[in-house]
Amino acid sequence: MDNSGQSQRQRILAYLQKNQHGATTLEMVKNLDVLRPGARISELRKLGVEIVTHWVIVHTHLGRHRNARYVLISKTTN
């Protein structure tokens, strides 16, 4: 699998386009093999993609974690 920054951005964008409720940081690490989702989201924003961040609490076997949920607002890129 190509794991370049560009490929990771493409996977995130495709996932967000299909999932209207967005994706959390943990979901992107687990499902999309993106280890630094926040960095890739920042890059997408710089390319003109409108993505909002909602903070949620995620429960894991080790406890509660504050986690970003990213939701796509616009599919437009420059």
C-alpha cells in the first residue's frame, strides 16, 4: 500500500466523503493506516477542503480519551 502523504490525504478525503458523520483520529489510525491524521487534515485544509473538528470522548480498554472527530463540509479543493 502506498503510504505517502498524498495517498493518506486521498484515503481520508474519500472516507470523509462517504461518511457524513466524519471520522475520529483513532478511526483513521485503525481503518486508514494514517498515523498522524491531524497533520493530514491540516494539509487538506491548506488545499481548500473545508473540514470542521468536533471534540468527543472516546472510551477504550484503557479509559477515556478526548479525541477529534473530523467532518467534511466542502468537497472543493484548489
